[in-house]
Amino acid sequence: MTTINEGRVLAALHAGSQPLCMRGFESVTHLDTKVIRKALASLIRSGLVEQTGAGPEQNWALTDRARRWLKTAIGRASVDVPAMDPPILSCSG
């Protein structure tokens, strides 16, 4: 079971089909950094999101488990969240 904020973070990753940085999540979800970090921590513990890179190059991506789960009815429902902006293409700069 995911919270609405976790659903927004998952939806952002799912829609973008590529890893996102914190600025990317903020741009897409319009959530506060602290809220995004809390959602990411929970999704990492659940095995749905993994961190790639370190330091200022931190990005997060869906795991294979998440991709399989998002093909199920429950997974699709978890990312059925209010409309969000399209993901930004670059997290650098």
C-alpha cells in the first residue's frame, strides 16, 4: 500500500521512464524536498525504488520489481494520482 505522496513519486518515475534527481521530483510532483525524501525512503525499503549515483549526482529509478508491480491492477492504481507536470529531461546544472 502506498501513500498519495509515494504514488506521486512512483508516477513521476514511471512517466519519465528514466531516473530522476531531486530537482526533477520537485518539478514534477510539486512536493517539498522533505516529503519527497520520506516517500523515497519508504519506496526504497519496499524494494520499488533504488538510488543511483551519489552526492550531487543522486538519482532514483524504478526497480525491476516496481516495473512488474506497475503492470498489475493494484500497481496501476497506485500511480493514478492527480495530474502532474511532465518530467524534466535533465537533472544536471
